Amino acid sequence: MVNISKFRLAIDLMSNIILFDKNEQIVYAGIEIVNSLEKSGINLSELKFSKKTEGTVRKQLIDEIKKVRNNQIPVCFRFDNIKSDFYIFPSNLDNSDYIALSTRRKINQINKIEHDLTERVKELECLYNISHEIEVSKNPDTIINNITYHLRQGFQFPEITTVYFQIKGTKYGNGSCDSVTAARTLTENIYLNKKIIGNIKVCYNKNEKFLKEEKQLLKEISGKISRAIEKYRKTRHLEKQRKILLLKNRKLIKLTEECNERKESLRIFFNAITDIIIVIDSDMNIIMSNNETIGNVGKCYKKIFNKDDVCENCPSIYTFKKENPDCLRQSMVKKVIYCTLTPSLIIKELLTAYWRFATILQRKNKWSFS
């Protein structure tokens, strides 16, 4: 079912209008304007053509209607015994000769509604265009230069509107508002991380007043620009960090490859030595050895001396603590083991990338059996 309230404006207008054809005969009369005339002592019949009405109220009205038809320009008309003003204007219905009569109050009301709707459409278009510029442009300077035109078009009088931006000492816009009075200037700040970094000024070069909707429009746009600048700064920072991380990653990959190459060279070197060499860390874990029986894992005291705990007076503790060489003479069943412990500066250099994981790496033991 059709909601009649949606057509209230059209119904209201039709109720307050009288249409005259090319013979100045009434072809339509709205009920409200008829009632208004009758309350003022003018009956609708007095406006209709007849020998009795010729030379009366109708004569005054017809003269004005003919002027409007010839000039196609609206005129203001007042009946002798009515204080209210009326408008007589061309209806322009299919280029016809119809002329309309309505109260000045109602026409002004309709014009205001039309004007307000037009301004709201302009403001919406302004917001859309500025949002689009912010979305497609990557640089704040480009954004601000491009939105100056759109912002001007969002105000009532673009032809006398000046838009002026100042951000961190840089100026943008189509002019300056310095010489314009405060009453004809709107100002909104631009923020970055809640700190003022600039402002937008919009001013009229003539004595016109801003609408409250225009003040809200400028506030909304300043917020959009603030958010765009903040997003741009964050994007730049993230991109900079990304490049730094990529560079560090490349260096780490290169260093890892070098470490692997040197580790492999060290392993080849180890395997070429006939004496048994073992590398341990400060927790007595075997890191590397050139003996298949000992292998590259396990605790040194378990693999070498078959003990469940660190050897008494283990020289490796002293070696790790003081970074000085030490020796060990360990008696076992049917054999005595001699072992020399030396801090491995070479290995420490080679395995710098693993420093935090391995702490201080030591090269352990040239040993022999007797």
C-alpha cells in the first residue's frame, strides 16, 4: 500500500496553487488557497471570467498574468484587501501557456526545501569525492591539492569561496583567508597522533553566512584528512620496517650460509685429524666430534668416562670460567686417559650466529691411551 505521507510536499503545493490557461480561465484551484482567499473576502467566482467580474479584482489579476506570460518572469502580486503577497509565475508545463498563482509564503517554503535539498546533495557529493581522492591517492600533498576544488563545490557559493590549508608550515589552497573577518571564516584543526599539525580554513569573500551543515561538513573533512595523514605515516613506517627486516633477513641468510660452509669445513678438518677431538658446551653437551663411537650428541662425562655426573674437579669448568687451557688425567680400568682442554677462539668466531644458544663453545681434547 502506498504511503501518502511520502507525497505530502507535492500535495501541499497543489493545495496552494491556482492555474490559469491561455484564456485566463481557471483550470485548477487548490483547496487551501481557495479557503485563504475566501477568508480574506475574495470568492473564487470573482476570479473567473464573466461580465460581472470584468473591471473588478479579476481585472487587476489578469493584467499581471498577461505581463508574466509575455515576459516569462515571475511577479509579486497583492490584492487590494489582502495583506499577504502572492506570486504569479509561468508553470512551464510542456511549454504551455499555463500561469500559476500561489501565496508568497508557500513558494518561499518550497524554495527553501529545494535549496536545502540541493545543498545536502552538494555536501554528499563533496564527501564522496574527497573520500575517493583519499582512497586512490597515496601521498598527502596530492590528496590536499586535489580536494581543494571538491571542498569549494560543497559550499553554498563556490565562486566566492576560498579554501586554505596549512600543514606543518606548508600551505595549500586557492588563496588566503588572512584578510577575511572571523565572521566569514570557518576553521578546523588537523591532527596527527592527537597533536595539532595544521588547520583548514574556508572563507567567503563577500558578506555571506555559513550554514550549520557547512560547519559540520568542514569538521568531517578535517577528520578524514587527519586520519588519511596518520594512515600514510603508519604505512610509511611499516614499509620502512619491512625493508629493514628484509635487509636483515638477507644478511642472516648469508651469514647462516657462511656458517654452514665453515662448519662443514671444520667437520672435514676434524675428520682429517687422527687424534680424537670433541667440542662441548658449558653444559657438557657434545656439539661435535670426529669419532663415530662418541658421536655428536650426549654428555661428555657419559660418553667418554661412562659416568652419570660431571667428573670431580672437571677442568672444563675452569676452562669455561677463565677461558684458559687445562688438562685432565683420568684413571680407568686398565687405562689412563690424558686430555687437554683449550678455549676454542676459532670456533667462537665461526659460530658467532649461535652465540646466544651455545654461550661459549670450547674445543676439547687431544687425548691418548696407555
